[in-house]
Amino acid sequence: MSSVDVREQFVSGHNGTKQIEVFAVQLVAPLAVLCRNLILRWAFLGSQPFSNCHWSKFWLDFFLLVTPMLLSLTLMSSFVVLLVLLQLAVVVIVTIFFLCEYYLYNKERPPLQQVANQVIAPEMGPTTFFTYLRSMLMVYTCLAILAVDFQVFPRRFAKTETYGHSVMDIGTSAFVFVIGAAETIRMSRKDTNRNSLRSLVGSSRMTLILVGIGMLRTLILPFLKYQLHVTEYGTHWNFFYTLAAFSIMHSLVCGGNFSLLLGVAFSAAHEYLLTGLGYKIWIMSDAARDTWVSANREGIYSILGYLALYCFGYRIGQIAAPSGCVRLKAYFWLNVKIFVLSGVFYILQKYPFEHSFGEPSRRLMNLPFIFSMVGLFTFSLAMFLLVQFFTLAGWASRIPGFHLEETATHNKLLPCALTALNEKGFLVFFFLLSNVMTGVVNLSTDTISITNPYLSSGIIISYSAVCTAITFYLSRATHCRDEHGESSGSPTPLGRLLRLIFCN
């Protein structure tokens, strides 16, 4: 058996894990952000942090945010619940320190009613929770695409072959859901008059770029004798073709006030193709891949399912996007609403849909899988919204370190690594860079033969550090004029290039 066959076998044929474990792993990211926000605010209380030390802040962010996620996928993958409990313990301890200082030394504490009715200032970034969601999901995805090639990464977290739940099954779905939610978040802040023609032109440009990247990947991988997991997308298909097809389709049929109905319609139509017309038997079979369609059946026939997922993400984004003057109590009830929605999607997936259509399947993108993904990402969104609520509640309560008079300090304490990834174009750049670096590591190292878990984790964290640091550096470069007091309306040539290539 060749080394390529060994690698393909290593990442294939897995059955996943329990759904509750996938939720537990997803809990690590928002708790990491919450721990980071509380620790830095308490540690730098009364001081001016990171005045000219951008890289110090970056590496501190990297340690506090990325390391817990890496541990949940590697060294502590069998103790994820313990990791979550440790994070919660840190949150409780630091919160107690804050409250002690607040009640002992702060003589001007506003009444609870005033806190609840406080209008959220734009300077406090009412949509920062979405920056957290989008960036942390991308970091998780990019950690996993390399980690899966090492023995330290548990096989139950690898992509499922047929049915089941897995940590790695969420990658493409996360990308699509976030694109849908991002559209409404963006429209709630600006550009509400963007017309359909302009949107279609932008999507067409993005589609051509994605097709080009997909073709490049299709041609290069066989030449490099790189392993290919055929049942993931098909023989020639890949993630970029899915995004390309989806990019042009969603601009034509999705959006507006009917996104929820469209999501239901698309998912129902897709399930009818799978179950009613029997396509799932063919997709799951070992039938010959002698035509282009049959060779790429997994990728082609999942597009409608991803379109449904986008519509659900768009609607969830509409619900979550703050509009107008939002008071703190409204933010609280919004958080409750999102948590309830995640529970509703989970119940629908678990009972009527799984009983009627079987277990979720990434390969089929069936109805139970769509609803399991919507439930998971809605839960993640609610958790990041809760993290943001902590910050806003501290600000409204005039807790030291959160006060509006310390807005400049607040901005300096925002997670710079996540903010850089969330910049236009840089999220896609980070993903592309991670794919290239994953290939470099796999071609230069026999990852499967590395049995030392600490060495494996060291390689993965180094890879992640390189990808994140390069993205942060380029993001800083595009804002260098702002740092020197020049016009903020004219980005650097590098910034214009990235926006031209990756933004629509």
C-alpha cells in the first residue's frame, strides 16, 4: 500500500461521535473569548494597555484564544468537559474579583433599572459577537484541517463516512451559515440600498475567483500525489466549487423577508430528492464514478442543502442583528430568544426529522444534518452573544474596566487577532493560507508516523501561529496609514488588492 493510500485510509471510514460532545467542543471557543476578555480587563485595570505593543497583544490573544481550542482537539480531546469546567472556574473567579472591587470601591453604582434601560453606545460594538463567531469558527476549522492528519487528533472527530455527528463535519456548513448571517449583520450597519444587480455582479466575480481556485486545487493535488478523500466531495469537486455554485445561486434566489420559508422549501426539496426519488441510495453506494456527475455526486447534490442552510443563517442573522437604539434589557431578551431558537432546531432535528429520515449525514446534506448544523451554529451565536452581553452589562453598570469613559481602553482590549481575521478579505485569505500551509506540512512531514502527542500538538500550534501571524501582519499593513494619522478612506495597495480579490 502506497503512502497516499495510507493517508487516505487514515482520514476515511469514521463514524463520528455523540452530538453532545460536538456541542461541548464548540463551547470552548466562546468561553475562551470570555476568559480572555475578563482576564485582560482585570489585569490592566486602571492602566493603558498595549499602547505601542501590538505584537505583545497579538501573542497574548493567540495564547488565550487559540490554545484552548487546540487542546480540545488534541491533548484534552478526551477531557473536553473538564476543559470547559476549568474555563468556567476562571470566569467565576475573575468575576468575583471584579464584583469585590466594584462593591468595595465604587461609590457611584447606578440602580438596576437604569442599567437595564441603558442604550448601547455604538462605541461598544453591539455586533462584536458576530466578529467572535465568524473568526473563532474559522480558527477551529483551520486547526482541524491539519490536526486530522496526526494521530493526536481523535478519529471520532474526523469527518463521518456515512451518518453521524463529528467536529470536522461542521467546516463547510459553518462557512455557509456565517455568510448568510453576515449578510444581514452587514446590511444592518450600512449599505442597505445595495441593489440586486450590484449584488449579482459581485457574486459573479467571486464565483469566477472561487472556480479558479477550485480548478487549481483539482489540478495540483494529483500532481503532488496528495491524499484525496473521495467521499467528501467527489473525485474532482472540492470546497471551492461548492462555494462558487452557492455564491451565484444565493444572490439570485435568497435574501429578504422570505429567507426562512426559502430555507424550509430548499431543505424539503432536497430531502425529497434524497428520499422520495432515492438519490441517497445512489450517493451512498459504491456505484462507478464513470461520468463527471457520478464522480462528483456528493459535491453536486449537496448544493441545494447548503443553499437551505444559507437561508436559515440569513434569517438568524436578521433576528440577531441589532437595529436602532438597543437597550441592555432588549439585548438580554435577544440572547434568550437565540438560545430558545437553538433548542427548537435541536428538537426538530432530533425527533421528527431523525425519526422520519434517519441520522444526519454530511455526505448527503440531508434534512436532519441541516437542522443539526443550524441548531449548533445558533447555539454558538447565542454563546458569543452572551459573551458580548457580559461586556455590555459591565459597561452599563459602570464597572471599572468597562466604563464608557474608558472607551479608548476598551478598543485597545478588543481581541486583535479576531478583529484582523474578520477584516474584509482576510477571512478568506486566512483559510487559503491555512490550506497551503496544511499541504506544506503534509508534503514535508510524515504526519501519521508521529506518535508523540506533544510533538504533534507543537507542529499544529506552530502552523496556526504562522497563519494567524501572517494574517495579522497583513491586516496591520492595510491600516498603517491610519496608525500614522493619514486618511482612513484610502487603504494601502495591499488592502485594495485583498478587497478586490476576496470581497463582493
